[in-house]
Amino acid sequence: MNSDQNNTLATKPHYPILDGLRGIAAIIVVTFHLAEPLGTGHLDILVNHGYLAVDFFFLLSGFVMGYAYDDRWNKMTIGNFFKRRIIRLQPMVVLGMTLGAIGFYFTDSTIWPLIHTVPVWKMLLVMLIGYTILPVPLSLDIRGWQEMHPLNSVGWSLFFEYIANILYATWIRKFSNKALAVFVVIAAVALAHLAITNGDLSGGWTLNVEQVRIGLTRTMFPFFAGLLLARVAKPTRIKNAFLWCSLLVAVFGSKRYNP
């Protein structure tokens, strides 16, 4: 790689506000899961829309993808792109699966009814498959919650983010802004249809047709809306931007009050 390529692929200016908003969204997701046992269902708890912070993660990822890579394809191959993404994402995947396996092995709880019947070899097999972020079949569901990543339940979102990355690199990066806008509108209609027919957008963590459809639908709109935003938005300074954006994210995750 020559010096011009090194300059082209040099690290771009960082947006600290995006890191802050990721932190706010992460707190909302954690609060959502901690509050789940307090209600009869996820719609009954204090932050019953907190799971939508995951969709916000997809939006941020799409924006960062466009900002970081859209103007680099004349100096970067698809192989280079995937190498950079694997270096960026896989350490988190491996760490999460490893910690999940350690926690699973030493857990003694009735919440996971299968835990005491799982042989060590099976747990290790699930961990090794998990290192690849590929989903495991239901026959390897060692927790009994029908998860595609039993040792790190949130791994499903990274699985779908990888799919979005692949679509971006091999196909959608070539879209004009108008074509991308049409794609985003179609994805938005599909997401709205899912929300109306299902009553919410929760799901995507099981390896079956219905749940994979939910996961893909939840990913496509926010991720590629973020990509479109990166292409058309003009960065500017807004007073107290982090505060206002954090409040908006928190409001969308807070309790829904019915009349």
C-alpha cells in the first residue's frame, strides 16, 4: 500500500457524541433486561420500549459505516473492508462468548432448566461456533430459551449487523443517494408492517424463519437509514446536543402510558 492509500485510510475525526449515545442506549438496554422479571411481559415494565435501543445501535452503525468507508472504495478492496470489520468486531464476539461460557458453567439457577444436563463438550461446541458469530441450531440451545447464541444472547444483533455489513460492501454501497433513499423507504414500510402486525418489534434472536425475518427487518431500516444520513447530513454544532439527543433516546425507551 502506497503513502496515498495510507493517507486515504487514515483515521477520520471522531464524534465523541456517538460514543456517549451508545453508552446511553446500552444503559437503557441493561435497565430493560434487569426490569423484565418485575413484569408479566416486556410491555409491562418501566422501560418497556428499551429494547428499541438495539435498533438505535443499528442506526449508529450505519452512520459510522457511511462516514468511515463511503469515500474509501477507490483505495480499498472488499477483502480489506472485511478484514477491518473482523478486527473491529470479532474480539468482542470472542470475549462475549468466552465470558458467557464461564458464567454458564458456574451458574446454579432454576431460570435455565437445561443447565445441569448439558455436558461440557456441548457447551464448548456452542462456544466455538459462537466465536464465528454463526447462529447455532435449536438442537444446541443449551439454555432452553431458543436463542441463536445461548452463551451470549445479545450476539444475535452482531450477527445481523454482519449481514448488513456484507450487503453494504457487496451491493448497497454502489447505490446512488436516490436509490438508497428508495431502499430505506421500502425497509421503513416493512418495519412499520412488522410493528403493526406483531404489536411491537421485539424479536430476532431465534434461528427460525419468523425470528430471522424480524431480525432482518429490524436491521435493514435503521442501518441503511444511518448510511443515508451519513451521506446527506452536514455536520453542525448544536448547543447541548448530547443532552437533547440523550433525552430523545430515553423517551423512546420509556414506559408507554395507555389512556
